[in-house]
Amino acid sequence: MPVQGGRLKRCLSVCLWRQSPLLLLGLLSLHVQAHGCVGSSLQTDTQLEPLIFRLWSEGNILDSMLLKASNREAAGSGKESGGSAAPAPSAQRLLWCHCYHYCPEDSTNNTCRTDGYCFTMVEEEAAGVPVQTAGCLGLGGSVFQCRDTVGSQQRRSIECCTDEDYCNKNLHPTLPPLKPPRKFTLPPPPAYRRQESRPRYSIGLEQDESYSLPGESLKDLIEQSQSSGSGSGLPLLVQRTIAKQIQMVKQIGKGRYGEVWMGKWRGEKVAVKVFFTTDEASWSRETEIYQTVLMRHENILGFIAADIKGTGSWTQLYLITDCHENGSLYDYLKSTTLDNKAMLRLAYSSVSGLCHLHTEIFGTQGKPAIAHRDLKSKNILVKRNGTCCIADLGLAVKFISDTNEVDIPPNTKVGTKRYMPPEVLDETLNKSHFQSYIMADMYSFGLILWEIARRCISGGILEEYQLPYHELVPTDPSYEDMKEVVCIKRLRPSFPNRWTSDECLRQMGKLMTECWAHNPGSRLTALRVKKTLAKMSESQDIKL
């Protein structure tokens, strides 16, 4: 016999009362497989409330099991009474949703499609103005997003549905009271929602900064997302929550795109890149690239969240990432003297990130090959342990192997002239051939290797930090300046004489020469450079 709604609730109550997530998971598994469980006395919602909030922090896996158990029980009850069963959301059936403020790039007429849920959300913005957003949530982890219990400074309420196409047009969430009692609403028991073809969830998110889910540091959130989600970053609504809770501390950088600030989220340092509104295309592209499936890598800057903040009169585009207080490789080299180990560590970690970027990963959840297009020492960050990570992906291009197409960002920005390869300067680069962009990256990387090697001491000697071609072009060179030096005269940065008497520096010189070759087809790949640097380290008993 299938377990009735009240009996299942009593069983779940015992698990929650015992504060045992593992027991809860085991119980649900038994219920699904054997349709039975041991009954016990029913606890009140007030007693269960704090334990349910704690268990929600276990993440998407728990949510998914609860939903599956509920749907299976409903199906059983439906068959028993002769009624129609309530089907679970199916990945096979795509749902149309109304979207507003959260429409994907390919949407038309404020619509989007999803294998999961439609949502509508209202939240209190600046000056107490309620702002409504609507859109699509993917099936993976969408129950967790609909419940969205992360604490927030703003009052807000979210409702999700999968009743029918455009069902979120009929959702009208309202802001919770200013100081409501802590409350939550679980889905109604299956017996009372047989007429609904799909479940709805609603929760009022109260204003309570002091409450935080146990163990939910940024690292925990990201690891949870990687293990139970699509591998493409934190859920959208979790990103919005984090962005709204950031405390700006101080400005640490400025560039052509906007500003970089050090911020804090629940005591953790983060970097907040604030884009000018005129550079929305770069913000959009960088956000898209960072959220590519399987993009996360120790040598690519860790993406946390992206959001648009503002009112009708002003807008800020936020990109929130890990914070590395050593700053860029450019800043680091100006103030730091390197030995062979430190030099190889910087070079190897940089090319490891570039290699991951360039590599296509095949599979159900694969990763496209990506070319950076703006590699330079200012776009590489140095971690506390002396390794590097690649950053600033606003100009990146992707290769769509299924259609053999190059996905080029729609912005008009170009890379940094000083680091441009000859084929870009003389406009001979084949824009429809993705490998052309990969080889252009390798030219730029050769110049970065030169910057690193100059700061490596040998025989008590080293050179002061300089940019590539510093002695050949002005501080802010034009296209014509660079074309004259790189394409017509075919000059490259010069090597100090001391490099010939140091085997490690001599090999580094050979490596960079093969990266910045005039003919793109003659340049080394990132994988080849990575293997060569690994051999160099091994020959000197250096562990990278």
C-alpha cells in the first residue's frame, strides 16, 4: 500500500526531530523503493521549523529527493482513488515562460523556454520601491532556488510554477511584512493538490541579516553547485542574493571597462568589477564565459556572481569574483624579485589556465574551446601561493564544434595594441578559423613569458620591470607604431646577455621565441608550453 500523506509527514518529522539528514535521505529512499516506513508521533511545525532550515542547507540533492518522493506518493494516491496522477516536471517537456528583466539573449517577445520552472519574484529595491522580475529556472536545483532561503537585506518573495505555459503571468507574489515571524510554506499534501498538474512553491524572505545557513561559505556554495547542479555556476537567484549582500570596502583598480573594488560577503573578501553602462556588452560576455559548463579551474579566476543593480536613474553592472590581494602579474613583477622556482611557478600556472581555456571537453556536459583575445600581464592575477589565474574574459571567443562556427562577442572593443600579433596588426587573421585566435593568444603569452623572465635573478643580476617593446614604441603606441615594429621590421623584445649563461633562462628564451613566431602555424600550443615547463621544473627538482 502506498504511504498516505499524513503518515509520510510523521516519518519525515521523526527524521527532522532527530536532526539527521542521512536518516531523512534513507527514509525517502525506503519510501520510494518499498512504499512504507515506521510511523511516529507528529511534531508541530513550530518544533520542526529550525531543523528544516538547517536541512535545506544540505542543498539541491535533498530538494530533489523530497520532490520525487512527493510526486511518487501523489501518483500512487491518484491511482488508488481513480483520479489523475500529478506528473513530476519532465526534462522531456519544455515549458514556455513569461520573462521580464531576466530574459536570455535569444528570447523574443519577453518569452523563454525551460525544462524546469517559471518564476515571478518581487523584491524591495532602493527607497522601498518594489521591483518585479520573471523568467525561467532550469530543472537542476530549481526547487532550491524557488525556496531561496539565503538571508537578504531586501524584503522579497518568490513564486514558481509549472502548471502550464506562461503560468507565471498568473503569479503575484507580495512583499512580506517588515518584521514578520519566521515562517515557511511547504507544498500542500498530495491529497489536496490532485487538480494541479504541477506543484507550486512560495516563501516569504524576511529581512534578517543575522541568520545564515550553517556552513554556507562561498566555497561551500560553489562546491555544492558543482556537485549537484549543471556545473555552470551558482543558481541565478543565489547570485542575486550574494550581489545584494556585498559590502564595498575600497577601490583597488580602474580600467577602460570601469572599476574594481574589494568587497566583503559575510566576512569573506571578494573582488567586485563594476562596469560602465556603456560597456554592457563586455559585462554580458564575461558573465556568459565564466558560467560556461566546466569552466571552473584553479588557474582561471573564480567566478562567484553577476548582477545588475540600480534604479531608473542609474545602473551598475557587477561581476563578483575571488579576490587576490597580490593584484595583477604586472603589479606583482614590478615589486617582486624571482628565483627560478618562482619564475617557473608563475609561468606554469599561467599556461595551465590558458591550456584549460583553449581545450574543448567533449561529453554530455562538455566545454567549448575558448580563446582569450586580450592576454597581457594586467589580465593575469597572482594568488597568495605564487601561482596565477587568467582573468578578464570580456573579449573571449568560443568555438561551437557542432556547427563549426566561431562565436564572436558582439562588442566593438579590441585587445591591447602592445600585445597584438602581426596577423591582427596587418589584418590578415582569418576570423572564421578558430585556431587563428588560439595562435594569436600564444603570441601574447610569449611576451608575458619575457616579462616574467626579466625579473628572475641569476648571478645576482636582474632587470627592472618593463613592458614588451618598451624601448621601441611610445608609452601608448598606435596601430601604426606596433605594425612598423612587429610586422614590417619583424622585431621582438631583446634578451639580456646574462640569459645565455643560465640554463633555465636560456630555455625560457627559446620557449618565448617559439611562441611569438611571425608565422602563426609555427607557434607552440599552450599544451606544448605546459609540458616543456613541467620538464624544466623536473630537471631542476622543482615541484610546481
